[in-house]
Amino acid sequence: MTKRKRKNAYNVFRRSARRVLMADAVSDPEQYPFAQDYESEDDIIAFHVYLDGYFFFEIFSDGQLRYQVLTETMHPIFQLREDAEEELFYMWKKEEY
């Protein structure tokens, strides 16, 4: 993929973002079937949902707002939304979700 195509794909990915509060996601299981799996997690505030259901969590951890991405091997936590978004983009690009 050329640098220009990669940048365009990233921009499309970013524009697809929707922030969905936990309560809203749980109340709409047809659109957000994954939400009920995390309903008992007290620290999750919202999901940031992209394209075909790729998502990461917005959490409150250590008194600060953080973003957590679930990967196959670990669950990194980021201070900046943009960093979590970039990690999720690379997972989407590699179809590792």
C-alpha cells in the first residue's frame, strides 16, 4: 500500500468513529452485540466504534481518562485517544481483530 493510500485509508477509518456510551450500547444489543460482554466492567465509560465493529474502550483509570485497546496478546492502555485509534487502525489493516 502506498503512503498516500495508507493515509487515505487512515482518514476513512478515523471518520467512521462513533463514541457510544456504555448504557446506550448495552440498550441496543442488535447494533452493539459486544457491549453486553463488558456490561459488568465498572471502569468502562464508552466505546469508540469504527467501521465494521472495531472498537476500543474509554475508561477511567487511576483518576484519569484513558483508552484501552484489546489485542490478541495484551490490552494496552493509552493516554491519548489518537494513539489508541492508531493501534486499532493497524489491527484493522492487518485483520487481527
